[in-house]
Amino acid sequence: MLKEELIAKSPVRVLERSIKGGLMAGSIGVIASRKGIGKTSVLVQLALDRLLQGEKVIHVSFTAHTSYVIAWYENIFNELAKRRSLEKVEEVRDELVKNRVIMNFAQEGVTIDQILRSLKAMITEGGFKAKTLIVDGYDFARSSKAEMVKVTAFAKEMGIEIWYSCTLVGEEPLVDKNNIPVILREYIDEIGVLILLEPKAEYIHFVVVKEHERMNPQDLKIKLDAKTLLIAET
């Protein structure tokens, strides 16, 4: 299979159609679940889809070392390439790596302003014109509405989409009557797309809580394979 076919047949296209064309530049998306359900895998697959299209991606991790993040990309890319019999695998891999930057931050001891300044410098002064920012391992319990307002303004200024992971912790209920995770309630106005990952017996279900202006729209026609953690159509 050619790279163009892989892009066209990606389950990410189903995701985009289901949320009115995708996240879109200037917006924030959140993938939320309990720990170990597949959030990082989903973020990496979203990033790989952008990279396959020749776009630049910045991946920021607040918990994992760079080598661990690279391993995620390698494992998922290799699985996709094998399943789809991708042609010119090494050539495609080299192109992806060239267009990807992985950064680490510790949430304590650094302000959101410092983080955004570093990212802006890379995009503008560094000439790395990323269209997608992936943020994994960010602790929303240690953040504030004011910080998320700054992130939204940054996304609009830079013309980028930002995908976060959010780990749901604590006792049930983890979500309120509107299906919004309790930990994210004060940030909901800043979130364009919110998706919950809900584990089932043989797969992980995608539940769309917010799709731009709509709350709790129709179900997505995609799922995560519980063994490979790859996105697949239902």
C-alpha cells in the first residue's frame, strides 16, 4: 500500500467526519480515561496521521522520557506498516522523524508562560512550523482555568490544533450527569472536542462528550483494539 492510500483509509478519517471535520486549528481536544486505557496510543496515532500527510508535529510529554515516547511512535508505525503492507517503509519513517519534535517538561517548577514561550520560539524563530501539538501526561488537577485560557489563545495565535490526554483519578463517579469528567468541568469552555475512552470486554469504546458546540452527540464509529491499541472502525 502506498502512503497516500494509508492516509485515505485511516480510521482517523472516520474520527474527523464524526466531529465535523476534525479538531481544527486554534482548538483544544482532550482524550480522557483512567490510567492505562490507551490515551497515549490514540495521541500517537493522531500525530502519525498528521506526519504521514507531511505536516510537522510537536509532542510534549510531562511524564515519559523521550526514549519512551519514541518507542511508542516506532511500535505503532511498525504495526501500521505491517498491517497495511506499506511500501517504502524506511523512506516514510525517515520523513516522519524529520517532521517530529519531542519535548519533555516537568509540570512543577515551570510556568505555562515559560512552556508556551519555548514552543513559540521553536515554531517561529526555529522555523518548525508545526500544525499539531500533542500534550501527554499533563495533570489537569494542578492546572487552572487561567492557564487553559492562555493555551487556547496560543493555539489561535499559532494556528495549531492541540490534543491533550487526561487521566481520570479518584473514586466514582468520575463524570457528572452530562458525562463531563469532574476533573475537566472548569475547563470545558476551553475544550473543543472531548472524547472518553471506555473499556469494554474486547475493545475500548470512544465516547464523544463534546463536539465543538454540541454536547454528547452520536457515537463514533471507531474503537481501540484492546490488544494492539490501534484505532479501528466498528
